[in-house]
Amino acid sequence: MAKLQPVRGMRDFLSTDAKKLRYVEQIAKDVARLYGFEEVITPLLEHFDLLAAKSGEEIRARMYAFRDLGGRKVALRPEFTASIARLIVTTLRNKPKPLRLFSTGTLYRYDEPQFGRYREFWQSNFEVVGSSRPEADAEILSLTHHFMQKLGLRKYWFKIGHVGILRGILTDERIEEERQNRVMQLLDAKRWDEALSTVEQFGASKKSAMVLKAVFKAKGKDSSKVLAQIKKKLKNYDSSVAAVENLQQILELCEESNLKFNTLIEPGFARGLEYYTGMIFEQIAPEMEISIGGGGRYDKLAELFGGKSTPAVGVAHGLDRIVLAMDKQSTTPEFSKQVVAIIPISDDVIPRAMQLALQLRKEGIVVELEVMGRKVARALQDANRRKVTHAIIIGPKEIEKGKVTLRNMRNHQQQLLDIEKLFEALS
């Protein structure tokens, strides 16, 4: 029987859950249209080297990777951005900038299944490609805020940082990029003490360790206060100071444009993907212990694949996690709609029942034709169990007179109607 269950970490979406997921996906598409994003669809399967290039050690270790029948090492995509970068340096390399690209679909990571974490999961992905200016970063924050609002989520907040702050310190301490990535992985796992000791093992000065410790501790809701405080600690690290100033620009732009959302400024946080170069963020719903989305700036990923320098910033939203957050906040919409069951009394009126079903469907009415050959009473019981709103009962005598019986399944009242008046009655 084990073979009849989904593979661990995979799920079947039955009707209600599928409706919730598709609803969130549709809102993501609506927001994409409002912000001028164009949809692209990329393959589930990519070359392993493409996906592994800057995905981060933990994600590389958890990819579904294998060799195909041609001997090529391939993998199921663990995130969208590597595929987008491939498009940027190939098919889209000569397209005018900025590019605004949008995708939705499934991703795959061999994580330990738990609440809100699956091995197959759904995301919507937005990328602005070609601009290094702070308004592009602010636009991604605005889009995410707009998306959460349209879904009806409440009390969500943004955790915001800038990887340039940490990278600047580590680079000035002559710690090579591969070792910097190790430190970032520890920070992403919230292992701050281990990150500090690792930096010291890599030969960083005691002064830099003290500065890093101050960066890790600095956090708060007042962005100007937190960033001013951390800027003083970074006075001898010019590139880190520049990163703070860049983050200040982005946040001030949001504030001055009347874009209001709750924030926690945390200069010492990191994300699992290695390609980030600037602002990073995650959005959090208070009922969830995991983020429901996140993103940031990546200005060097295209170069890694042989393209020219192309700044970019993006965000991915966890659609299935958002569904969970909406359920916890009771903001999931009702999916009730008018559904009409057509029940023929005898076999000789089935063709007329099918004809009527086609006519109603052309008018946009959802029709379920009774195809089990059940008696009227049993068919009505089944229709009621499936929350059908109306039933149309077709009998040979009524059809001869051009009439049918329309039954309201909510109040159990029914009436004999001319077929011509049926659509008006249902409307």
C-alpha cells in the first residue's frame, strides 16, 4: 500500500486545497499585470551546474539531481532565479531594459517535511532586471506589500537587511568569497556564535569580530535609528558604510512615497542563496515560524554564466505557505458559486437534458449532468451533499410542454418553468 501514497514530501491537492492554491496564484498574476511584469515559463529540469552555481551549499546538497539517459547531470529546479539568469544571458540578452519577468510553478528540495516545508512546493517569482537604482528595490518591496494586502493578510512584516554590510567587513579582512559563503550559511541558520568563531578561524582581526558582533545584535523597527547606530560601528569599513547608505536610500524612498509596512531592520541576517549582493528581505506572518517569501538584489549572477554585468532584484513568494497563513488568519475567501444539476427522469429525455446543459454552459452557468442513472430522490440527495445550488428536473411530460422543474436546493422550493425563462430565473 505504500506505493499508493504520495512520495514523502509531495502532496495531492484535493478540490478545496486546489482552489485555495489557485486563488493565491491568480492574485499573484493579477499583481504581476498591475506592475507591468511579463510571464515566462521555464523548465522544471535544468543542468545541474546552472542550478548549483550560486544556490548555496545547503540547497546544493538538497537538490533532486541525477543523470539522464544521455549521461547529462540534471536537477529539478530548487528556485527560479538561476533559470531567469540563463534567459537573461541568452534569449533575452538584447531585449531593452528593464525586464520585468514573472513566473509561477513548483520547485523541489529534499528538505525534512514539516509544517510549511515540503519537498515539492509552489512559488510566484518576480524579477526586475537591468536597474541598479534603489527605486527598483523599493518597487519589489511595494509589489510584495501589495500582494499581501490583496490577499487580505494582516500584521505581516518585513525583515530587511543588506548583505553588502557583512560582505564589506569580510572582504576588508581579506576573507575569500568561498569562506564568506560559509559564514553566510551559518548566519542563515541563525548560528551567530559559530559564525563569529569561524570568522576568527579564518584569520579576521579581533576588531572585525567586535564589529560583526555589534552588527549581529543591531536590530529594530526604527530603520533610521538602527542604521545610524550601525553606521558608527562601521566607520573604517567603507564598502559596508556604502551598503548601509544604499539601504537607507531604499527605505527612505518607500517612506517618502507613502509606502507603509511593518519592518524589522536586521543588518546581520543572511539568506541561503549565495548570489545576493545588496538588499535582502523576508516577509513574515506572525502565526508562522517560517517566512512566507523573500528576495533581494543580485547584480553578478548573469556574469557568472558568461553574460555582461546586469543588475537585478527579485522576490519569491511561497504560495502554499501563504495559503497556510491565510487559513490561520481566517482570510481565505469563500469559493461558493452557483452550480446547477440537471436530472433526467427517464432515458428518453437524456438527449434533451444534454442539450439544455450545453445551452446553460454557453451562458456561463456551471452545470453537472446526472450521469449515474439514479432515481430523482437519490440524485437530489447527491446534489445536496455536493452543495449544488439548483436542480433542474426534466421529465417527458414536461418537455412536451416546453417546461422543466427548477428546484432551489437551499430552501427546497421548486417551480414549473418554461424553458425560455430558465436562464432568467437562474440569473
